[in-house]
Amino acid sequence: MSSAGTGSETGALITRIAAGDRDAFSRFYDLLAPTAFGLIRRVLRDPEAAAEVLQEVFWQVWREARQYDPERGSPEAWLVMRAKTRAIDRLRSVRRRDRTFVAPVDESVATRDDGPVENPAVVAEDRQLVQTALAQLPEPQRRVIEMAFFEGLTQSEIAIRLREPLGTVKTRARLGLERLRSTLRGERMSAT
Amino acid sequence: MNREEIGDLAAAYALGGLDGADRARFEALLRTGDAEALAALRDFEGTLTDLAAVTPEAPPPAVKAALMERIVAAPPAARAGARPRARRGRAIWPAVLSGAMAAGIAAIVVGWSVSSTYEKRLDALANDAEQLKAELRSQQTVIAILRDPATQVVALAGQASAPTARARMMWHEKAGGVFVATGLPATPAGKAYQLWAIAGSNAPVSAGVFNVDASGVGSLSVRPLPGVSTVNAFAVTLEPAGGLPAPSGEMYLLGKS
């Protein structure tokens, strides 16, 4: 998890990658590819497209490691946001081409039960914390977050689907994320 | 922009669901180095990163293999020299870049305002393209049938009930056929014309039903008929709408190949 343990290691790895260190890249990939791939797969479903996007994302990491700015966030966040953006771009271009929407995600993150693949970057307890925090969100807030983050819908699209005013959708997204964030912070503090 | 609004924008931006104009607005704010916007975005992105980490999945090994091969061939961008440039070094680039960025932002703002229009047009064009493709495919089938030397062309002549009717059948045993008739009486209610293929001494096989328009023209696209190769004759009878397994009504057209 970004804030638990691997933060300093990945930061050092990025610096080495920027200097062209292939071993550092290999290690960085091993640490974070499962998280990125899990996210891309949730967005895209199609395993082949997901593998292509994953390769592009890490290719960008190699090419653009110098642009990483620690003041903007953790290396994990830098990578995950790239993975998300790429996956959503791909999803939207597929939608435009096919004019068919993928089946909406009906299962929630909290109840997903494809056996999780062990990721060395994520401590199991942390994962539990996130799942719990997500499960504690009010359903409408969780739904908006999932529709945007995993289904790649814009806020206007979400508003239309849910038949809610755009302003409501905006507020829900913010409140949901704020609540998720503070729950995670609080639980981490009480856990230590 | 007040704090809440910045929060709304940052949340949507981190989630990837920020629409055109709002997105340009927020990105412009980020570029000014707005501390509140940067902090909000950083927080939300961190939270979403934690959320993404809940469902890791092992990627196919081929991805890493391909990447390791690729990176051997190409060093990280803009790294001609081995010595890393000091991160905060004051170079001419920031000045050049900020000029380019200002131009870029202007382009983005204009770009977003027209992009939704184009998005819609793209959708409409994609639709049109699909229709044209379908039309093209059916035309190509017809042309392929006409060009193939193995295609039989059978002229059908009107029978007693419609002496002036005529028809033509272009038939290819593997590709199917195209049938066009003229001069037939308008189809009576509850009835339909049915085309039959007759091969040797076998019983006639239905090749489909069709109606004629007010000018007496009817046409039918025929799929290849299972078990029917060389056809000796085609005939048209008038049958109950929907057709029958074997001819029962009066014959209107007949042609032998």
C-alpha cells in the first residue's frame, strides 16, 4: 500500500529507473504490476487488451521516470493513475468503435471474490482495511466512485444513468472519497 | 473557486470522470500551482491507489518479458548523457515550457469546447459507416455471383395466369442467388409468391417467398440451398403468406436452365 512500507523503496527505484537502471525497473514492475493489472482488468475485462495497456503503462514508466515528482504523490499513485487513465481511454475508444457498452459492473469491489493474487506491495491487513472502509460507504457514494473509477463513466454519464442532478453526483464523489480517506487514516492510526 | 468546488473537481479528476470544460478548468488551476487543488488531488489519488490495491491480479508473464526486451533497446527518454540532471536545476527549459504550456492551455480550452460536438459526430459517423458496410457486403455478394462463370442465369417466362410476367434468376450453388421478377399481379392479401428450385427428378425445394410492389416488381435474395447443386428449373407459384413446404397453388413463372 502506498503509505505502508513500500513507499521509500519505490521512490528510490524510480530514481534509479530514471538513470536507466533495468534491475530497478524489473523490481518496480514486480512490486506494482499486479496492482496496476488488477485495476486495468476491472476496467477493461478483456485480458488481451488489459495486457496491452499494462505494457504501455510500464513502458511510459521507463520512458518518463524523470517526470515523476514526489511532491505530487507516491510512486504507487503515479503509476496507478496512469494505469487508470490509459485503461479508461482504451475503454472509451472501444465504446466509440463498437457503440456497445460493456456490461455494467454489478458486483462491488467489497464483495469481489476472485481469489486475490498475493501482491508483495500490499499488506493483507491494509487490503482488509480498504475493503472495510469501502463497505462502510453509503451505497450511493460507493456506486458513484465505482462507476467513475472502474467503469470509466464521466460524471455527466453517471448523472444520466442514475437520473440524478450532476451536482449531486459531484458531491457524492467527493464525499465518498473524503470519507474513504479519513476512514483509512483513522484505522491505520488506531492499528499502530 | 471555493474549497468545496475544488474538492469536487479534484475528486472527479482523480476518478477520471471529469468532463470537458471542468477538466480544462481544473488542469489550469493545477498548472498555477494552487496548493489546495494539489493537496486535494494528492489525497484523493492516494486513496484511489489504496482502493486499486484491493484487487491485485498477476499479469501474464509475457508482458514483463516483452517490456524487458523493449527497454534494452531504448533508454529512458531525454537521457542522452549518463549524468542525472539536478531535479531543481534552473535551466532554460522551464521558461520555454511555460510559454508552450500557455499556448497548450489555450488550445486545450478551445479543444474541449468542441470535443463534445465531435464526439457526437463521431458516433453518428460510426453508425453511417456500419450501414454502408452492411450495404456494401450485400452488393459484393451480388457482384461475386454475377462475375462467377459457374453462375447460371435462368430466364423465367410468364405462365397462363400472368402471360406478360418475366423474371430472371442468377444462381450459384455455393453463393446462392438473386431473383428479380416483373409484370406480376400485386400480391393478394394473405398470399405470397414462392420461388422453387427443381433439381432433376427431386421434389421442388423452396427458395423463399416474396411480394411484389405496386409496379409488379418483386425480388428475392436466395441463400445457398442445402443439398441442391445444379438446378434444372425455377418456378414461382402463389401460396399462402409465409409459403408452404411444397407447391400447391397456381404457377405464375417457369424457366428451365
